[in-house]
Amino acid sequence: MAEKKMRFETEVSRLLHIVANSLYSQKEIFLRELISNASDACDRLRYEALTDPDLVADDPDFKVRISVDKEARVLEIADNGIGMNRDALISDLGTIARSGTSAYLEEHADEEGVDLSAIGQFGVGFYSAFMVASDVEVISRRAGEDQAWRWLSDGTGEFTIADGERDGRGTTIRLNLRKGEEEFLEESRLRHIVKTYSDHIALPIVIAAEDGDESINEASALWTRPKKDVTDEQYSEFYRHVGGFDEPWLTIHWHVEGKLEYRNLLFIPSSKPFDLFDPSRKHGIRLYVKRVFITDEAENLVPAWLRFLRGVVDSEDLPLNVSREILQDNPMIAHMRSAIVKRVLTELGKKADKAPDEFTLFWENFGPVIKEGLYEDFENREMILKIVRFHSTTGGDDLISLEEYVGRMKEGQDTIYYISGEDLDAVRRSPQLEGFVAKGIEVLLLTDAVDDFWIPSVGEYEGKPFKSATRAGADLDKISASTADDSEAEDEKFFDDGKVDSLIAMFRLTLNEEVKDVRVSERLTDSVVCLVSDEGDMDLRIERMLKQHNQLEQSFKRILEINPRHPLIVSLAQAVGKDGAGEKVEDAAWLLLDQARIIEGEQVPDPTAFSKRLNSLMATGLPA
């Protein structure tokens, strides 16, 4: 087939632009990435050969081979893995099939000095080769096929593909090094890079020498080694091999023996992946059977709410020829899943107790994902509830546990109060919290979208029901106030001389079609009004969320609560019944309702009428 020139997908071009303009200091990571890809290619062929042994019959010993040609300034990395045909070369090296990649690259496309440690997020470490190479040539032959193919690019937006020649299966990557990159032609330098970054690779990495090829790595699966024999640096490099792009926040390495035997090496990232909330994102755990790679798509191995995990699970009991379909309902997988989840939650619990500051960083990154488990995973709900952390009205910037909240509950308080919203600072300023704060009653501040779903699903904690502070019937009068404010207890009495009742009656008549009721508030101390949901009605925030996604056709009427101690309400109450005051009180009722809507982040339904009433009220208040 004649040589054909093709353009990279837009996202690849942007990534190559970042690589070309980067001042990234550790250029040697390109070798780590290429060796990691070669190892994966061998793993995949080893799995394919379980059902088709002829694929490896002529070359059964997998390896990665590094060679240099100093005179030609060429560095080669070759493997005898599964290889690629023409279509695979185009799709694997010409496109990036990862959702969210475009948005990420758009954000960084014009930056210089970008830290390329995040390159692993895309699974496209191959492109790091262009940090040191003026052009890259790939010769590949798919296992079981006779035709080899040649791919060539200088990384500036185009690549060519044509027939190639290669003895045997696998892939050879030839890097024509740029001027100034001669260090990567030195054997001692290459040995050091391999030992530093790729010693964990579970197949031989050999370097071509005058007296024959020599293996330069330990070539044993890291997860099979005792923990005492593995260094933090080795864990970190293996973490990057399985797709990590930062440093692991927590490493969990253990061996299970008994009815089932399996080894686990799992990592929790220290940074949040850019696509953490993408619906198509899967976990990053690879399943092996007796050190043979089976799949990285065993979806039942861990639940979706642990999708940030990376690492390896290696079973001694699953059959080597297990199919991905069989894995869906395999009781061994179900057993391992249960044990893995419990072990991860146990380790997180230890971290929360022993290193709360470090756990706070973890919770800021992955707390919203963990809370999905409260809604989805009944079996592990109690363990999850022990590690869940919250901001609260009395915790400042510190996070608290539910156990701490219950331990600080006031005399007479039998409910866990919470309030939800989109922004933490805005939630803290909510008028619905004023009465709680005045009495020193702690309220949990929830700002994750999932909060409005797990709360009704869980219902209670240790017999204490959850209740929104934005609902009517908060029963604050049953709860003892803070002893420090006993001298101000008289200020907590409602202003009730009959005039407020008349004002409320007038408000009800005026706003009859817009609100469910108008009531005196127990919760307001400074604000004049607020909106609350009636018992049994949908919470304010979840209704707003459903409206935004066009999943709710009708709105629930809310209760307008008024503060009888506020000077404005006192003044309006005094005006009721006086000549000429009726229209002003009606206008005030509408203005206060719109004010309450604005505080809740809602739009005023009739801005023109709101503006006219506001202007009229301001005009009457100005001196003649």
C-alpha cells in the first residue's frame, strides 16, 4: 500500500503543542512511558495466547529491548508484544479516545512550562517521546498477521503510514534524537533510568551490548514481593505504570490467604483526576490471574464510588481463561470486591483518626465520590458513615464526623440538622441558620450534589434522624439555648400582641397564590424573612436542581416565615388597619417574598413589578 499522509486529531495536536513548548525538567520520563506501553503490549498478548497459543509459539519469552546507534543518533525500544496493524496505529497514535480530554487541553494549549506529570491522565505517554526526538518512527506487526506497518511523524500535526518490514510480532519505536539529547545514547544513563523508573516491570528489560543482551531490571511483579522489600520510590513508579500521574496519597498492599488467595496493591491518588465525575469513567484496577494480565475492565471488582482507585488485584483461584463476561457474575469476584471495599474503608478510617489533616486533603478531592456509596452501597453504608466528614456552623474550616456531631448535640436535641446549597460561604450566610446559631445548635453544611440524594436514603445516624434546617417545624423551642446567652433569653420571645397576627393574615390574603402559608419564624434573629419547605415537601435545593435539568414541571409552594422582632415587621404590623396603609402593606408583602427568593438564589418572577414596588417604597421613605 502506498504511503499515506494523515493529520492528527485536534486533541493530539494540542497535546503535542504542550510537549513541544514544555520546559519540563525530567525528560527521561519518556523512556518510562515507552517501556510501560511495551509491557502492556506483552501483557495483552499473554492473555490472548491463553486461547490461541499459536500466537506466541515461535517466540514465547516476552521482553523489552533497548538499543542505541550513537552515530545515527537513534534510540530504539522494541517489544515482542501484541503489536499493531494499520487501523490500530491510526487509532492508537492518531487519536485520544478519552472523554474530557479536549476541555483539559484547551485550557493548557497555550501554556509554556506545563508540568507534564499529568500526561498519564490521558493514557498517551507515547507522545512524551517528542520531548527528546525530532521525529519518531514506529514499526509494528500484529501477532498472528504477516504484514508490518510503518508510522512516522515529526510531531507537528501530521503523520504518515505505509507498509513496513519487521521480523516477528511486536513494535519497535525509533527515536531520532534532537541535538543536546546525547545523554540518552549513553548506556550508563539508560541503565540508571530503567533502574529508577521501571525496575518493577514484570518482564525482562534488556539492553543491547557488544557482548550480548543484558537484563537490567529485577523483572518480578512488584505486588508479589513482601512489603518490607519494596521502597516508597518503587511503589511510586509502579503507581505511574498503572496510570497514576502524581504521587500516591495512600498505598495499600496486602495478601489474602484462605478459601481464596489473591494479592492486592492499590493506590489512592493525591490529586483529583480531571475526569473523576465523567459518567464513562471506570476504575483503574487491573485484574491478573497467576501474574497473567486478564483485563482492566472488570467493572465488578470495585464499586463505582471507588473509581479513583488504581492498582492490581492478582488471583490464584480464577481460571486463566476466564472471560470478561463471566467476571460479571463470578462469586469469587464478588467475594474479592467485598473484601477490597472493607479493607479500603478500614485504611481510610485509620488515616482519618491518625492523620486528620492529611485526611482532609483526601476528603476535599474524593469526598463527593465516597458519599455516592451512602446512596448506592447498603452493605457498606455503616463503614462509610464513620469516615464521612462535613463542614458545620461551629467547626470553622475544620471537618467533623457524625460521631463528633452527635457528641456535641444540645440538651433536648434529638435531630441532626443540615442545610444544603451550591456554595459553602453562601450556605453559611443563609437566614434559615440564624436561630440555630443563636442557640448554639450545630448544623451540617452540605454543598455536594449527591447530598440531597443520600440523606433521604440513609435517613438517620445512630437513631438520630437527619432534618433540613430549611424545613418548617424545626422545633427550636424544645432545645436548650447556649448558657452563655441566658441573659438574652428575653430577646428570644416572639413579638405577639395581635398586631403581628393581623399582619400575617393580610400577607396570607395577598400572597395566597404564591405561598403555601405565612408564619411567625422560630429560626430568624437578624433577617426579616425566609422561605422554608413544609414537612413532606421537596427540599429547596433539590427542587432547584431538578428544575435546572428540566426534570420538574411544577414547583412546590413554600412557606414564608417572618421575623416578628425585626423593626420592619414591627413597623408593618403597627400600620395594619390605618388609613391608606393597605396598599403599602400589600406591596411590602410582595417585596419581602421576592427578597426571600433572591436570598435562595432564585429569580424574581416579575422583575418589572419588583422594580416598581421598590421604587415606590424608596420614594415614600425620602424626606420631602
